[in-house]
Amino acid sequence: MKSRYLYLVLILLLGSCTTKPTLLSELVQLPEGLILGVQDAESGIVSFKGIPFAAPPVGELRWKAPQAVETWEGILDCDAFGPSPVQGKPMPFMFWSEEFLIPAEPISEDCLYLNVWTEAETTEEKLPVIVYIYGGGFRSGGSGCAIYDGASMASKGVVFVSINYRVGLFGFLAHPELTAESENESSGNYGILDMIAALKWVNRNIAQFGGDPGNVTIAGQSAGAFGVNYLTVSPLAKGIFHRAIAESGATFVSSPLGPALNLSAAEELGVVFAKNMGAGSLDDLRALPSDSILLASGGLNSPYVDGYVIPESVMDTYAKGNQNDVPVLIGWNRDDKMLVRPQPSVIFREQILERYGELADDFFAVYPTATEEEAARSQFDMSRDQTFGIQVYTWAKMQTKSGRSGAWVYNFNRELPAYAPETAFGAFHSGEIVNAYDNLHTLDRPWEAIDQQIADQMSAYWVNFANSGNPNGSGLPQWDPYDLQNEQVMLLDTIVGQQTLPDRGKLGFWEQWYDREVE
């Protein structure tokens, strides 16, 4: 192995003397040191897993903005994913089988690593870059999940990057003492700062992998899409990405992840947490075992308006036209529900009458409850529309009204094949991921030829968008940008094509309700 390292170093030194820099297969020189990736013998794709993009956020760096990586001696093997952030034990639940979960080990506070897949042969190719941000409700997740594998996308001509960020209390704890020690007079939102640090790493280093730092697309699903949404309104992220893809997630008219907080409210929760943990100082907080913090997690698990990372609400930022104005590709799934067991019709009707009052009749007009079957379907649809549909719809409208860049909107309808009757969840939340990134092979499902066809088309749209800011390309059905008059969206199903915004009446109810709440 040592002789192989010496050989690679020699090749690197020789390559540095040429007029055309070469990627040199698996060996890449970073400012911090040399890294060694792995080349797939069949595809030629080179992967680099577990690259540190920030110092381990442990000890004195717990609950601080990500810090610079220290240099290392020799060659760092990048052949395995870095640890996932601290979270509960990953177990299948609801719609998500084992394939949707991170590896059970390793899990650690030392989690700020990213991964790169590339097919570039030289450092001058300037391929478009996709930086993927995982979901998990800002409470769980990690880049080592099989469905986020970047090899397929790399084979289509992009440099694919997946990143880790801190979750739960480790990523979002605010406290007056943390605010006081910060030069930015803010605390919390460390998970978003991790995303920004990873993007800055990409800007500095991705050319070494054949990528173009001037053509970076951020992409994410669920909480990752929320992260994308927040990055579009953070002044700290201005100029470090150029397009955005958000699958099933945004926070415009409500906060699907919980009550919307500002810094002072988040600090109050942090004070309560510290008191409950018997921590009288920051030193005490930073000395707490990670397992104890994990067990106590609750209430502080998502981003909030802090005046620094997120200066004001997403809606207010877009209304003023102050967002980081980039083209967006956004959408949601037909069965994007987060509800498991619906209520009986009579109880559901009582809840709606109490909640929506004089607008209840308008609600029942689009969400019927005459039978138990209707009531169940309406509850599922309500969960989907209130949590995801109205968010994406509002984003499309606000982007079209206030942005100079376009918005392309999709609705994913393809039911994922079930491996047992009890796993027939339809086009469920996160079901589109393996299609969008051409990773059907990572899910153990009875796939049909049409599924691969959909994956080919979706991933082509995604790659085209990353390349030019427009998803259209040769051999693909035309996809027009969203327009306030015709409200066309791309239906992604066994037949791919444009249609009028689905469930317009249902989304109209939520538009009416939230407009009324704002007044």
C-alpha cells in the first residue's frame, strides 16, 4: 500500500508540471492535505467519502459555528462515509424501509464530512455541481444513506456532493450565553451554518474534482428542502450557489416542523433545557454527554429567525424581493402525507368545525367527509396539502412575482411498487428520491421497465437544470416555467407531461385560510 501511495504522489507531482492539470484518478491535493478516493473499475467513477469540511464540533466547539479543518500529514483515505450526526437509533417506520435509513454506526458529534463522486478526467472540465442535503425533520439523517449515492448522477456529467450537518439540539440549540459569546449576537441554526460551510468548501475545492465552482446547484428533500429554502433567504449563502432544487419542503405560510420561533423564544427554550439538565454554565452544557442531550431533545430541532443566519421569515424575504434570486425546481408528491391513522368521520368533522369556523363549509367542499372512506382520504390529502402542497405552491407564486429567475414545478405521482400489500404507500414522502437521482437499484422493489424510464427522465431533468438552470433537453417532454395565469406543472408518472396545477381547489382553501390568519 505504501508503494502505491508513493507512486500516486509521484504522478501528482509530475502532473503539476503540465499545462493541463489532471484529476489523477483517486488522488487529490486539498489545502489541508492529500486525499485518496476509490475508482469504480466498471464505471470509472471516482468517489471520495468522508472528506472533512470543518473541524469536529466537539468539546469547546460544540454549539459554535463550524471552524476550519486542521491540516494533516500523509494521505487521508476517503473510502468510507464519515459518522452520521448524533440521533436516535435508525429504525424502519411509517413508509421507510431499511434502505431509507442511515447506517446504524458510526454516529458521532464529529460528523462534519462530505462526499464527492466525479467522472471528470481533468481539473479543467468545469462540470456542473449538485450539492445534496438530506432530510429527516432536522432530527435525523445522514449522507451515508444508500439512496443518496452519487455515482449514477456523476455518470451523467455532474460532480455530485452529499453533505452532513448537525441535527437536533446539537444543530439548533439557542441560549442567551451562547448568543453573548457569539460575535454575531446570535445562537442556534448551527445546522444551517454547517450547510453554508460545506458550500464554501465546494466553492474553494470542487475544481480539483473537475467541478465548476461557478455552477453549483443545492438540492434537498423534506428537511433538506427546508434547508434549501432557508439558504435562499440567508445573506450568508449569497453567491455560493446558483440554482436550487427542493423536493417536498419549504416554510412560507406556516411552519410544518413546529411552532415558528424567533431568537428570544428559542433562547427561552434553551434556558429551560439547561435548567432541566442541571447545567449552570456553558462549560457545564458542553461537558454533558451526547447521549444525555439526545435523550433530552425536544422543542429545539429546527431553524428559526435569528437575525443573522435567517434575518427574517422566508415569506417576508420573498415578499420584499430580498431572496438569493436563483432558478428553482420545486415540487411535491401525490401521497406526501405525514398522517398514519385517520380519525373517524364524526370526530374529524367536529375538529374541522372547531378549527375553521365559518370557513368549515369551504373546507368540506374540497375535502368531503360523507363516508368513512371519503373522510380518511380527505385527512390524508389535508396532511399532504397543508404540510407540502401549499408551501410549494406559495414558493412558485412568490418566485414568479418577486424573482427574476424562473420556477419549474413538478408533481410526482408514480406509486412505488410494493414488496408486500401492507407496504403499498403510493407516491409517498421521499419516494421520488431514487427516481430523481437514478438510484432504483438501491431499493429492493419489484421495479418495472416504466420505473426506469421515469428515473431516466427525472434524472435528466435534474441534470439539465443543474447544467443550465432549465430542465429541458433533447428527447424530454417540454417543461415550461411556472406562470401565474396557466399554473402548469410537470406530472411525473407513467406518462410524463404538463398539466394544470393539481388540487387547485384544495390549495385555494389553504391560501384563503393563511391569508386570513395574516390579516
